[in-house]
Amino acid sequence: PCAQRGHKIREFCKSFNAETKTIEKATPIPVVITIYADRSFTFELKTPPMSFFIKKAADLKSGSKLPGRDKAGSVTKAQVREIAEAKMKDLNCDTIEAAMKMVEGSARSMGVEVAG
């Protein structure tokens, strides 16, 4: 859609690649792009989805097919804290404890047990 409206897609790609060159390959990175009337743009990189961090910590390819019944894997409280710290800037909470509860809830919904 950007190219159809006369926006500089190559310029965006170069800027995006420069910003993400230190991020591990195959990591999903949500982006918010703002395009202005003069055809300039800005973009903001967000942190990867929480499910990505949980699957990586639990060494999983996917969550449980039957969350609540079958466990797909487990993560430790230390891993939950690391994920919460990484996601903190994109979460709607004020404390690390609140962020950890959000991570734990997401883990449970994926069938991932929080151990320890």
C-alpha cells in the first residue's frame, strides 16, 4: 500500500533493516508506521509478541492444542521475570510484578506451566 500512494518503500526498508540489524533473525517485530502528508514517515519498533518470548523460553514450536488440559512445556519464575522486563515498555502496567502476572496469564493460555 505504501508504494501505491507514492511513499518511498525502499527508504523504509533501508531504515528498518538498519534499526533491526542487531535483532536475531526470524524474530517477529511489530512496527507502527506513521506517514505524513509530505510523504515522509516515521516508524516505531515494538517488542516481539509475548507468545514468542514464552515459546523461546520453554523451547517450544507451538503452545498446547488443549490449554488447561495438556501442558506444552514450562518456564521458571526467573524466565517470567526476564520476559516481563523485556515487554515492560509495551505493556499497560506500572510494576514488574503486574507485568509478570500478565506473562504468567499468557503462558497459562498457551498451556505452559510456570514452575517455581
